[in-house]
Amino acid sequence: MGSTDGLRCFCPEEAQWFEVHRAIADGFGMVSMGDDLGARDHLRPEQRRLALADTTHDDQPIVGGAFAYEFQMSVPGGACVPVAGLGGVSISPVAQGQGGLSMLINAHLQQSINAGDAASVLMASESGLYQRYGYGVATEMAEWHLNTRESTLQCPVSDEIAIRLIHDRSQAVEMLQRIYESAVSARQGGIHRSAQWWPMVLNDDDQSWFGCGPEFVAVAFAEGNLPCGYALYKLRGNTGTESGHGRINQQVIVSEIAAINVESELALFSYLSRLAMVRKLVWSVAPTDPLVRHFMRDPRQLWQHARTDMMWLRPLDLPALFGSIEYPEEGEVLIDYCDPQFDSLCQVWRLSVHGGRAVVEKSDRSVLTADNHVAMDSAALGTLILGTSRAVELASVGKVVGSDGAVRCFDRLFRFDKTPYNQTKF
Ligand SMILES: CC(C)(COP(=O)(O)OP(=O)(O)OC[C@H]1O[C@@H](n2cnc3c(N)ncnc32)[C@H](O)[C@@H]1OP(=O)(O)O)[C@@H](O)C(=O)NCCC(=O)NCCS
């Protein structure tokens, strides 16, 4: 799959997988691998795994690796496309700085192209790593804080919504899955979760990258006993003194809220902010623009404590991506597209949108004139395609180049009602 003077990249056999895991853990600075090996391997297909071997030693020890999940990602309009979720990219400290990352990414992208993925997506440990490989920020997340005793909601919460705590995990998974899927379809960028994924989120045994360990599951029910939203949360903090009796100052840490409509989101938020003993709510993985912020009686008591990139996207199959989106406007634009790694993907595309749907055709460079197209690379498209950034903004900083008319047309086509959001960590 690729080699340099000192490293070789290949798809490992099952028997080598333990050694790959060990090298991945070494790269991430984890002395113990915990229960990661085996517990999640069924979600990482063998043909999507990668290893790096050090060829300067006779026994060619494994010094790095990566794997990918097979996901479906929602796009504007509610359809979904297959994407590869790259994870575990890591190289042992003894082999870093020798081009291993580039080898892993190139091999992963080739595997994804072979598998017919519309894009590769990932969550970056460091945000300076992936733009050079054609990834752009596709979704962002925020952490919101609320002083619960200082603020109430402006409007009364619907009496028709009741909140219940669900302690039976298998009953909870069924309800949560249905609510989550409906929320994901309503907003682009969400990663659908398979039934196998849920036990990692609702895991009472350990806190991990995928889930927060033991948490309360609060489910909102609409009239007719229909589950319409949920929140996962736990309480944290101290009770004021060592003896456990004193000035109570707890926080409620909310790891997830999903709701099928704003009424359900408000009902859950109201419930969370009125919990006994709690003075502060921390919504740790949240959209940058939750609707609840429009309903605060004292809006400044709810503030965005942090905001960061969440999921990066690297386009691979442009007709599949463009063709699955429902567009808010009509128009036609020529895109002179540049891919940093694959010459075969550098192409001129004609995007003609009518009735919300696009016809996507390859075109010839000879049709390009100074004022009829936009030019961009895959990292720029990765951040534009779901609507995270606007084309006019990227044009103002030279990341998109083109005539004013073509840039504005692209901008209108990719300006969606909702900002993209994904709350699945992978
Ligand atoms: C990230 C990691 C895989 C990079 O490994 P590496 O062996 O240094 O990678 P390479 O030698 O192939 O470097 C490729 C390029 O990335 C750059 N790079 C490496 N680490 C970087 C960092 N932390 N930030 C920005 N750029 C970085 C290199 O300078 C090089 O750039 P160039 O092509 O312009 O010369 C390695 O540091 C690691 O395993 N880190 C711990 C685990 C981790 O964070 N993994 C990423 C998970 S998303």
C-alpha cells in the first residue's frame, strides 16, 4: 500500500491486530490499552484497518495504525450518504516524523474510494493535522454553561410533555435510537448510530471517548406517550464540606440532548435546569446555536463557554454528495475542483439545480472563462458542502476563487436553514 525508506503501510491480518492496537495506544500515550481491544473491533471492518511496519528492523515491528467505521451521514434535506469514519490514527513516538501519517491517510483514502464512500470524516486530536490531506471543518460543537438559579425560561413549558427517568437500558436504547435518528435526519452532518453503537454511548461500566459512563437517561414523552426527546446527564460537584453536609454546589453535566422539536428540547432543558441541589448546568457537547437560547428570560446567564471544530470532512465522490442534497435555491454553477492527492478527482463539474435537486455533470476545462466559475480545493468544499462556512466568506480570504456572480450563486445554493451538527464521537 506504500513504503518509504523506513516505513511500510499495509492492511494487517487479524493475528497482527493486537500489535497494531499496542502501537496505536503508544502513539496516544496510553500505557494501558484498557478494554478497547476487542470491545469495539466488530465496528472496525478488517478491510478498513491499516498498520505501519518499521522496515529498518529485520522483524519489521508494527509502529502505527488506523481504522475506519462505516457510517451513514445525513445531508441537507434528510437523505444520507455512506462515509468512512477514520479513527485511531496513531504512530508510536519511536517512529514519528518519518512520513507515516501521510502513508496512513493516503492508504485510508484509497480504501474509501475503493469502497465507494462519498467522503471520509474524522475527529481530529489536533486541528493542524488534516487540512493538508483535503479535510475541512464540516461540523462544530460548543459547550454551554447556565447559572440555573439565575435564569428561567421565558415561555411556559408544554403541560403535554412529561419527563421520565428510564433505568432499564434495553428499553432506553430502543427509545433513544428512534429519537436520535429522527433528530439526525432533521439536521445535516449527523452520523447515524447503528444498534451496535448504542451500548458504547449508554455504558454503565466505564467512561470512554464514546460515552460518559453511568448517566441518567431522561426521556420526554408527548401526548399519547410518544417519546419525543431525551437527555443524558449526571451530577457532579461537592456538597460543601468533607463530611458531606454543607453548602451544596452541584453541577449537572449534560452529555447529550436530542429532540424531535423545539417544545421537547425546552421541556428537557427546563427539567435539567430545575434539578434539586444544582447551581450550574454544563451542556458539554452541544450545537453552536441551540434554539433554547432564544427562550432565556435573562439570556446572558446561558453562555457559550467553548466552541471548537467537531467533525472534519474530505469529499471523495462529488456526484454522490451534490446529488443527495436538497438545495434551498435554483441556479447553475461551474466548479473547478482541485484534489491535493488524487489527480483523477481534479475535475470541472457543472452543478444545475432545479426544484431543489442537482444534476451533476463532468465538464471540460475549455468551458471555463474568467467570469463563469468558482475554483476551490477539497478542504474548502469540505467546509462548504454542509453549510459550515459560506462561500462569500471563503472567497474574501482567497480560499475560494471566482467571479462575483459564480461565488454568490454557489453561496446561495449552499446556504441551508440549519447549521450542521454531529454529536456522535468516534
Ligand atoms: C499525529 C501523528 C500521527 C503524526 O505522525 P508523524 O509521524 O509526525 O507524521 P508525518 O511524519 O507523516 O507528518 C506528516 C505531516 O504532518 C505534520 N505534522 C505532524 N504532526 C503534526 C501536528 N501535531 N500538527 C501539525 N502538523 C503536524 C508534519 O510536519 C508533516 O508535514 P509536512 O508533510 O508538511 O512535512 C503522531 O504525532 C501521533 O501519533 N500523535 C498522537 C496520536 C494523534 O494525535 N493522532 C491523531 C488522531 S486524530
